[in-house]
Amino acid sequence: MKNIIKIILLTVLIGSSSCSKDYLDVSDELAGGLKSVDEVFENPGYTRGWYANVFTGIPDYSEMVRANWDGSGQTGLHNPWTGITDEINNSYGDNANYSISFYNPSNVKFHRWNSLYTLIRQANLFLEKAKVIPASGPSSDKIDQEEFDKMTVNVKFMRAFYHYLLLEQYGAIPIMDRSYSIQEDLDIPRSSVDEVVNFIDAELVKVIPLLPQLPATDDAFKALPTKGVALAVRGKLWIHAASPLLNGGFQEALSLTNKDGKKLFPETDASKWNKAMQSLKDMIDYANTGNYELYKEFTAGVLDPDKSVYGLFQQYNNEIIWASSITGYNGITGDRFERRSTPRSEPNGIGSTAVLQELVDDFYMKDGKPIKNTSFLNSSPLYSETGKGLYNGVQVSNMYVNREPRFYNTVFFAGRKWHISNKETYFHTGTPNDRTGQHTPNGYLLYKRYNRTVHFNNPGVRSKFRPSIIFRLGEFYLLYAEALNEVDPGNADVLKYVNLVRERAGLPKLEVLNPTIIGNKAAQRDAIRRESRIELATEGQRYFDVRRWMIAETPEAKQGGDFTGMNMAGDATTFYQRTKFQTRVFERKQYLYPVPYAEIQKSKNLVQNPGW
């Protein structure tokens, strides 16, 4: 066992970048006495250890809040994105003040570059050196052809997926489709966006028919890829390739070239929307043949939207396309999600993870209309910011009355009863949750994905497992509607798939509320983007969506400027006033991440992204 652990450590430590020879250096001590990497693949146990480590880059989007005092802070493979986009404020941890500072390539956080290129190299070495290992005796271990073939397909998928995650963050990147020896030139330049997209696409096309249809039955292995997972990645690949950021819309990137003059970002190509539409249709068609369905719960035979939007995140279900059993929820005794979302007036609560007012305002009312006029729907007559109304047996601000189920599943607001103690919770001056000490900075707490059986009372449920969802069908309904709208806005499926998501949340169809939206490309686009904003709130995609759409500077999706909440200095009367609590920074260079400064410094071929 000690040697296997050493081998796993070896696979972690042999790589530190894609462009440095350092990560190829392997000491005998790290190698556990092995003379070369080749010896790893002579042993079934070592081979499986190497193989298992290839999967350690699978993202954990449940990890939104983590301090760095213990040396295990957030990375770009967690979900810092929710805290640095227009969704939440953490008040704590690695991304607490991230958005209020100016950054340069040497101090920007949450990179994926080094960790993923390390894993890509491990994948390449596996694909080049792993083999069938016959048993040396009647009771000895072995890797037979069937096991070897499954491992190979999975590793090929992971290599493609890791290239996709790099593309999502940096745009044009170096393609690493093989390992490199110490004797070779490791200073690899960036490939163009089109080359990267086509490489990933070709790799996915190869593995899709070879992957299993169903995930593993054991929860610990459900993160292994399936055919549906690969179809999903391919759909997301092409929606990124078609969207403005990587398709001619980021003007500053159009002039970026490698040192040899090679152009890295393409001019606009509208035909990429056709490719995105078709790849997402492949995913939807696969789902609709009985592989996935929207999660729904019923009460007395009738759809229950409140239970549906809550239960979706509480266990593995048929809406989930891909999820990991490794999560950052951490329970009420940990110092992450549950505890940071529990009011300080409740046992062991800290109450510091706040939903931004800008997200609060974007949820619909229960009649399916927004609180303000939009390009596609008029405002709801149900909304009021004056006076109080009844919610769950108590009087709360009318701002929070008659809202849609996803609002109540996402936002914990002043006056609401806490689900365990049944106590009303307030945040204004003089209450246990006011602005002294660790607290919500703006009078809201994040409630989405919170498990409502978790509490600190004795006896109590201190922690409850939930899978960390990477992809789910609701997102792909909206992605397909988005791509189809760009290609064929008159197609009835555009609104069909948006409406399926809305109906699960108990909302009327868009065309029922506004018949003129049918076939209106601009209005449908705005409706799809708003639906994505609400449906996928805090799930790790908003940060990347507003960038690929190139709308991070617009009023409806601003990433910089003033952000608000309630008046934390107010009393019971003056608390319910929109009040600025934070000013954030967004510069156009932030549409793409910088290539890590250390990589630029030691390379003669790598060029930096625009503005950095």
C-alpha cells in the first residue's frame, strides 16, 4: 500500500506546467524505488493508481466557500465563480474580496492551467504506456483486455474534457496530445481556438460510441464518464465556439497572434451556431430516448414545484447527467457551505454567504413575470416594495411575497422562518444577525442546495450527502434553445424547451404571457438568458455565460460597479431599502483569464491574452 500511495503522489508531483522540463523530473524517492515510469505500467496496482489520479481534475461546483488558512483553498476546479460574478458575496475565504481588486497576471487566482496540464500529461503517459498485464500466477493480479479498453476510453475522454475546461477559461491554449521527453523542446505555443475546438470535438466523437450508457451503480464511481456525459461536453464545446467571445466578438483578441504570426482567435463564423445546435440536439435526442428527464415531485398526483426545485439537488436522480461524490458542502460543523449559510441566530451558524440584490431582483413572480419590464415580458402587477404581506404564516416585506418557487429555494430573506427552529430571522440593527462580527453583508443568505435536515441541535443531522452536479438536463434544454434560436428562431422547439424548465418551476409558458415573443430572435434570446440566470443560479455557469455572451459590461449582467442589498445599518423600518455594500471591478481583459505569469516568463513562444 505504501508503494501505491507513493506512485499516486508521484503522478501528482511530476507535473507543474505544460512548458517546463521541471515536471518531467522524477526522483527515485518520489517513484517509490521504481527506476522509470515504464515500471508503473508493469504492475496492475500501480497502473490503476495512475489511472485513478487522472480523474482528480473533475470539478466540484458545490465548493463555493472555503478559507485558505488551512492551505486547501479554492482552485479553478472548484466554484469560486459564483462568488466573483453577480450572484453571491462570500464575506469570507479565497474569493471574499476578489472582485473588488485590480489584478495582473502574477496575482490572479483560481487558475486551471498547471493542474490540468499535469493531468493531461498523466493521461498521455497512460495512453502511451499502459497495456494489458497478464496474471503471473493463478492468484495474481492482472489487467485484462476488457478492463484495459474501458480505462483507455475513459482516459481519452478526460484528456478531451480537460482541454475543454482550459478553453473555457483561457480561449486559445496549447494542445497536448502526447507526452514529451526531456530531450524534446517543451516550449509549446498556443494553438488557435479553431484548432483546439476541432481537436476536442474529434476526440469526443471517437469515444462517444465506446462509453457506457449508464453510470456506475456505486456512488463513489458515478463520476466515471458515460455516453451522455461526452455528448454534454461536446454540446458545451460548440456553444462556446459559437458564442461571441470565441467567435469574433472580442475585438481585442482578433489581433492576437503567436510569435510566428499565427492568428489565435477567429473572425465571426455564423455557421458555428449550426454546429452548436446540432451537437446539443444530439444530447437532447439522447436524453429524450429515456436516458434523462427533468426531476419532478408530485403531491396528490399534482406537480409540486417547491418540492421539485428543492429535491433536485438533494440526491442522485434522472436529471443529473454528470455528478461527483466529492463535494464541499461540509455540514453544519464544517466551515463551508451549510454553516456559512446558516443565520448566526441558529446554533453554530455564521450566516455570511449572501445573495446579491441584483440576483434577488431577477427572479420572477409566481405569475411568471418579472418585477420590472423587460424586452420580452411586462412587469408583474403582483410586485410591491411597500408594506408587508403574508408568507408562511408571518408578515414579511412585500418584496418577498408572491415570488416563484426558485426564489424561495435560493434566497433566505429577512423575516423568513428558519426551517429547523421555526424562528423568524431578521438582520437589522439590534438582532442576532446584525452587522457586528461575521454576518451577511447585505441582509440575504444563500439557501439553494442547503439540506433542510442539517442542524446543530443534539441529536441532529450534522451533515448530509448530496452529489456535486456538473451537468444536468435543465441546463441543456436552455443551451439547445439558445443555439436553435440563433439558427432558426421561428422553430417551436425554442420556446418548448425554455417552457419545460419554467413549467417545472410552476410558471406559465412565455408565449401565453406574451404571444409576440414567438419567432422574435432578440426577445427569445433575452428570455433564454434570463431563464439561465435563474435556473442555474450559483451552479458555477453564470461567470462563464456572461463572458461568452460578451455582456459583462451591460446593466442586466454587470460584473463591475456597485452591488446592493438591504440597509444593514437600518432598523426594522429603514432596513428594507436598497443600499450599496460593495463596488466591484471589471475590466475588458477579464473576458478571458491570463495565461499564468510564470508560464509567460519561462517561455519564448507563449503569448498573453489581450489586456494582461
